Amino acid sequence: MIIKLTPQEIKSYNRTLWGIVIGGFSFIVLLLLCVNFGLFGALPSFRDLENPKSNLASEIMSDDKRVLGKYFVQNRSNVSFKQISPNVINALIATEDNRFYNHSGIDFGRTFSIVFYNMIGHKQGGSTITQQLAKNLFNGAQGAHNPIKRIIQKLQEWIIAVRIERNYTKEEIITMYLNTVDFGSYNTFGISSAAATYFNTAPANLTPEQAALLVRMVNAPTMFNPVRHPDKAMEGRNFVLYRMSQENYLTDGQYQEFKARPLGLNFHPTDHTEGLATYFRAILKKDVQKVMEEKGIAKPDGTQYDLDRDGLKIYTTINYDMQQYAEDAQRKYMRELQAQFNDHWHGYNLRKSIKNYDLLIDQGMRRSDRYRALKQQGKSEEEIKTDFNTPAAMDIFTWRGDIDTTMKPIDSIVYSKLTLRNALMSMDPTTGSIKAWVGGIDFKHYKYDQVQMGARQVGSTAKPFTYAVAIANGYSPCMQVNNVPDTIRGYGTPWCPGSEASSTIPGMITLRSALAHSQNWVTAHVMKEVTPTPVAALIKKMGITSAVPAYPSICLGVFDASVFDMTGAYSAFVNHGLWTEPTYLVRIEDKNGNVLYENKPRLIQAMEEQTAYVMTYMLKGVIDEGTGQRLRWKYGFTNPIGGKTGTTQQNSDGWFIGITPQLVTGIWTGCEDRDIHFRSTRLGEGANTALPIFALYMKQVYANSSLGIKKNVDFAPPKNGVTTVLDCGQYNQQQQSQPGTDEVDKKLGF
């Protein structure tokens, strides 16, 4: 049935229709005006558009400008347009906004094409790249579930998008977008982090199919996550490749080729407890925060910099390759050493064999996170002990990787106590630049840093300090001493060290051989002659920050010191007697490259140049004929190397500090508690627990010629020559030709 309308009715309908259209349009215009003038919330100013507030990760840079790690709330790093592969740009435009270069921020015509893609199952939004950028930078997901707020938010995005288009080029807009977009899981924000996380590469190197996969994650990062949903990710990636072919960024043949490829993931999630130099990064963060606070370094508005949000660049002395070599060496040998330790203790009753066993386990329990959590819950001591003796799910560290298992928490404490720890620091002795820092065996499970925070008894690695004082006072490395007990009096209780019969060399022995074979009695005799005070003073002058009392026993290393301090001290021997403060922080820059801080290490002339050179000759003897010989016969080193092993009482600590003309490396190994250790010196000595890591590390360092660490360079003699006679045959002839020498030697005990 056809209804005929009168002219008056048609006129009335037209007026109503136009009234709705004009009224709706006027309402939208009014809303836009209200939004523009900030009645629904302030819009970002031009200054805000120039400096968008986003959580930008701070990057830790190695000495060769590679990223060691990041500090972040959101793992985001900015890159420039030139640092992004054209494949990423093409994939993004083809899929998200194919008229990107033609509109001014808003593309109303895009809505119709989006409806089609949504109908065929490829869910997409109607926003342009510029609108999405506006949302990412300034609105987030506010009001997404409230229709009224969502409309206002959409209008805000339109206005911000237009402002962005007016103030930035298209290249700048697409770069900002790719730097801010969320790639979902694993705290991954921005194309740089996404490329590193999913493909372990830089954004400039992304291939078409890699770029397509990442671009498909832009609007649905969970759905198209290639780790959790590989099938969906493959489907989404191929759709982007299809769109790239439709927009003529790929030929049909290329589309078919890339479509047939596997996902090809090289998954490297970024986490504060994983990656390279984890212990170093934790120490560095505290140090940078301390420096900025003490120096009053602040942002232009007076607020403090936030390392997790302000995108600083922290340049360090750490060498990326050398750090990797150090960690590899530790991982390889400690796995073997732990097996030795486990076999060594297999079948023993630990409670009967280990001193203070029950006390150590109880202390370990009370220091654990589990104990503190139960205490906070109000549990009694009896309830806590019951909990620790009830099997529970555990994530434990092993050298074969973490293991999820079920065991009693108290047994996990025992397991941890019997796990050997290790630390390494390697530095350039002339500049003080630290090249590698391995603070422990696994930062996730054992966060205590043993390089700088940990101080352990140094054992025989302290002996060179006493010999250095003797050399400075005219003693010769060729001087002979009768290797017999010599009691030192005048410092409280008379003191004379012990000496294992199996390692004691009887009769007359030169000072160089005494140091090489780590003879306690000769070292004590030298201490008796030079007295403790100058030795303690030299130790402090060489950078040891822990307490060093002026007692005779310091010649055998009864004091505690860190790997950091001991490695720095040995560097003075190599650096012509000049102690250079070990340094790892070079400078700090803000996100725009402005220098906020530059570090300058301290220098101290700890000893005369000739004394230092003679000590390198003495330390070379340790490797040539003494306790460090296995570097020669087992690991095949024939080049100039010096060093000193160290083993403390009951084999609780094993040390090795190796010196070369260009690199000094200190290594410590031991358990968390000194009462848990190898029962035999053959296994527990530094030559077995620490030296092999040095050997494995240096093999890789020497193999990489780009590092500039030359293998066959010897220690440089003093500029004015060497007056100390190092040839013992010549020395003996001189002694015999000097009348009265024998009488003097007898008085001194030589």
C-alpha cells in the first residue's frame, strides 16, 4: 500500500530531518569546541606535544656502544626513522592506515574499509596512525568501557591528532608511534624492544615477514602473541603480508615466498634478573642514583630524574664481549667445580662433618623470604618450622638451568648453603676501566654481589704487599732466606704461622721462589723485618677500603677485602706503581644526549715505579714455577702472565688474581658460609677453585683480536731502567764480591 503525503506533511518531514542533521552537527561542533577549550579535561599544550610523557627505559651502554641492559617500568627505547626498517613502515601503513600520507590526522573514509575487514574476521580499528599515537601518548585507555567518556575521548584524539599533524612531519609521527606502541607481554613497548624480544635483532634489520608479525600485534598483542599463540600469529602475519602485496609494497612472488616461511622466533625476553651483567646493572643503578643525588643533578623543572622512566643513557667501561666471556668462563667451570664439591661431600653426615651446621641452617631459614612472609602472617615459630618441613613447590638453581621441583623448604636451605659462589672482576690497569663484572652465579636466586659488596678473607693474595715493602727497602727477589719457623713478638701474643709439610720447601729459598710457592714461614720472616705498619699503610694506599690492622698476620691475608678492592690493588703493580681507582661509570646523558655527569677516576702513586716492576717479575714467578703453574702445563699459556693464588684457613676461600700488561683479573670462589668448604687443600685451593676461570676467560679474550689485548706483550720496565738485579746468578756473584755481606746476612737471619 502506497501512502501519499501532502505537501505540508513532506515539508514538515523535511524540516524535522534537517533539524536532526543540523542539530546533530551543531551538537558535535559544540562538543568539539568544548573539548578544544578543555571543558572536559585539559588537552596537551604544544610543549607537551614536543615532549610527550611516556615511560622511557634508561639504557646501559657498554664501551663499544652496545646495550648491556635497561632500567624500566615499561621496556621502551626510542629509535629514529632511519633506524627502522622500511619493511616495518610499509607493513604498518598497508595494514593500519593506507592513506597515512594523504590525510591530516583524521580519515573518515577509512571507516568503510574497516567495516569490510572486520566482517571477514580481521578485526581492526577505525583510527588513523596519528589518532592511535594521540591515544598512546596522552589518553591511554581512559573511559574505554564508558560510552559517553569514550565519545569525548575520541573527540580529544581527533583534536590532538590534528595538532600533531600540524607540528610534526609524517616521518616523525610514524616514528613516535612505533616508539610508543605496546607489544603486549614481556613488558615490551616500542619497535626497538619488540625486535630485540622476539627476534634478537635491531629494528633496522627486520625482514618483511618479521615486520609483518610485529605489526599484526599492534592492535591485538595478546591474540597474535607468537609465543603463546603461534597459529594465530602466523595467520595474522600472513594477512599483513597480503595487505603489503595489495598496496604494492611486495610483489605477488615475494608475498608467496614470505608467507611460506616459519615464524623464525629468536625469543629473548628482557627482565631485570636476566641477560648480561645482571649484578653489575644492580650495582650501577644504586651508584647512578647516589651520584645524581649527591651532585644535585635534576631535570629543568627541578624534579629528580627517574632511571625507570626518563630514558637516560648511562655509558660504562664494561666491554660487551669480555663480559660475555667472563660469564661463559664462570658458567663452564663452576658447573664442573660444583660436581667436584658434591662428590667430595657425598655420603657424609653433614651435621657431624660441618662445624656449626645446625646454626648455619637455622640462620639461613631466618634470613629467607619465606620465613619473613610467614612472620608477617603472624605464624608462631613452631608453625614456621612445620611449614619448612612440609614439602612444597620449589624453583631452584642448578648449572643445568632452573628446576621446578617439590622439596622441603628446609632442604632447599641446605641445598643453597652447599652451592658454591663465585665472583670475577677484570680491569684495565692503566685507565682503571672495569671491563667485566660477574658478581655471583645467578642473580635471580642469589642477589648478593660478591665483587663489591662481599668481603672475604684474602689469604695468600695478600703476600705480595709485604714483599713490595721489602723490595722498596732494598731487598732483592734473589735474596735467600732459610725456610724455617720464625716467631714474631712485640704485637701482643707471639705469632708464628703454620706451614703444611707437603707444600713446605726446606732449606734456603729466594724471596721470588718463596712468593711463587706461597711459603708462609719466609713471608712471616719478611714481615718481621719490614714490620706491620708500613705493610698496612701500603695496603690502604693501594685501595683496600676494609679494615687492615697493623698486625703481623696481615702478611698471610687474615683481613677481609672485596674482589673489587683486591683487583684494583694488583693493578698498581702493573701500572708502574700508580693506583688508578677502578671505574665503571663514564658519563650519564639525558634522552636528548645532553651530558649530565662525567666521571673522573682518582690517581695515587702507591709505590715507586721500580718496586712495582720488580713485583711483576715476582708475580710472574708464581706462574713460571709456583702455585699458578697449571696456567702453563694445563691451559697452554706461554705468554707473560703473573698472578697469585690464595687459599684461606680450612679452604674456605679460593682466590686467583692474574696480571697481564693490559688486563688484571680477580676471582674468588667459596660457599656462602666459611664453615662450609672443601675438606682438602688439593680441591679447595685457589689454583683449583679460581685460576681455571681466569684461564678460560683469557683464552677467549686473546682469541678476539678486536679487543686489542695482545698476547705476547711483556710488562714495561721503568723509564729510567732497573737497578735491582733480577738475575740471581749475577746477584750471587755481586754478593760474594762484597766483603762483610755474609756477616750482615747472618745478623738479619739470611
